[in-house]
Amino acid sequence: MKTLKTSQGLAFAAIIVLSLFTFTSCLTPAKIDRWTNRKYENSISNNAKKSDYLSINVPGASANDVVSTTEKRKMKILPLLFYWKWEYGTTSTLNKTIAASYFSSTLNRYAAKLKSKLNNQKVELTVEQVPTSFSVIDHGGLVFLLLAYVSWDDIYMNPSNQDMIITYKVYNDSLVTKTGTITVSDLNRPSRVKIFHSVKRTFSQYLDQYNEHLSTMSREAMDKLVNELSQPASSANVVSAASN
């Protein structure tokens, strides 16, 4: 009887180890970066947009062609006698120039409208913050039932909830005449791996959704910017701009 219990305990431990090893070996940081690189390998550009009336700065953008940097999340395990629960995953940070490129592309479509609001002045835009981070998370569990066991995994992509923040300065020659900050709420939401769907397929769909949301957020930012440029600068705004 003691031998049977010992064998069951060893089998249970082996199942746990095998379950964790299967996930950790399938979704390594290197594999996540490889999937991401295939999606954005031609999207990295460090050239800030400039014209006679417009310039865009992207502080914090990487100077190299690295698409993403992925690290392991700290593993959490709850080991009970007949029930184990765990959380494992990775966290990725995209090159900021990827998101900035979507904003720049949207800006091109607003160029004429933007220029008409400037009245021969210039505007300097700074992409202070854009959504760049997300995690791939696995919440798993296993229940041991004598000679059988039941296990499950809930795997999903989870965004880090980063709003788009654009600051601007309007210049008349070298004099700053107006400043402001445009904030657009992050539209990205978690995306779960559905039944019969692979993690790779869901991951690709999440990045497609991320791209669409960046475009939508960029349009909202530009609508807000055009609206603000249509309004006269307040006295407080002018004083603040002059002090900068």
C-alpha cells in the first residue's frame, strides 16, 4: 500500500513537471521575439518626420533594428496535496518606433488640415508615450484523482494599459505661442487562446488588433490636435509657453 502511494506521488510530481516544462519550452522569450520580428521586421525606421511646418520627436526609440525585447515573468506556483495551480509567462516591449510609425502615417493624412490651422506657424510634436508592452500569460491548474488527473490552461495576451500621450509646441519663428498635451486612452484588450486555436495564431491576431487600435488612437489624437489648434491660446497657455 505504501509502495502504491509512493508510486502515485511520483507520478503526480512527474505530471506537474511535464505540464510546466511543456509550456515553458513552447513559449520562450526567443520564440515570442521571433514571432514578433516576423510581423514587424520591415517596420523599424528611426527617421523623424520633418517639414517646413512640422516635426515629430520620438524620445526613447531604439537606435537599432531590434523589434522587441522579451523577458520571462516570475513563475508562481501553488502546490497543494491534490491540487496545483501555476502562473507563468513572458513580458514583451516593442520598439517604440513601431507605434510611432502608425501615428506618423495617420499624420500624413491630416497634413493639409493641420497646416491650415497653423497660419504659417510651425508645430513640434513629441510622442511621449504609446502602447508598447504586453504579456503572454498562462494560468494553469491540475487536480490529481487517484489514478487519473485533470489539467487546464488559460493562455492569453495581456496589454500593459499604456495611453497614447502626444505633447505639442507651436512656434512663430522662434517664439513658442502655444503648448498642449493630447491623451488618448489605450484601446488594447486581453486576447485569449480559444479552443482549437493555437497560441501562435492568437498571438498574430492580437498584434493585428494592436495595429488597428494604434491607427484608431492616432486618428483620435489628430482630431484632438486639430481641434485644439483651432482654439485661441489662453493667457495661461501663452505665459507657460513663453517660459519654456
